[in-house]
Amino acid sequence: MNRMFRVLGFWTGIFAVMFFLGGMKDASLLFFGQTIFFVFLSYLNLTERMYIYIFGAYLTVFFAGFTYYSIFIMTPGGGTH
């Protein structure tokens, strides 16, 4: 299970670099933070149950934050047209 957190760290690192190259500095910092978080957790050698609990807590916080953002902050049709 710790290897899967390294895989998550790898992919969030890839996304962070792509966001950075695309000029999206805030998103790249968020994904760099997630990369550090996942790689750090992967080297703790926790039990599989603990990794599942941590991932479930991570998903809960993410979905709550994304729902709050998409309902209260995001402007519909807020493109640069």
C-alpha cells in the first residue's frame, strides 16, 4: 500500500509541473503540497488499514472543499472570453 502512495505522489507531481508550466501557480502549489504529503506518507510504513483510513479522510476533505468551491466561489461561465 505504501507504493500506491508513491504512485499518487508521482502523478500529483506530474500534475503540479503541468500546472506550473501552464501558468497556474496556485494549482501547482496545491499539487506540490499533495505530492510532498503522499510521498511522506509512503515512507511511514503504516498498516494497510491505516493507509485506507488516511486516504478516506483525504477524499472526504477534498470532496467537501471541492463542493464548497464549486457552489459558493466558482463563477459559472467565468472563462476569459
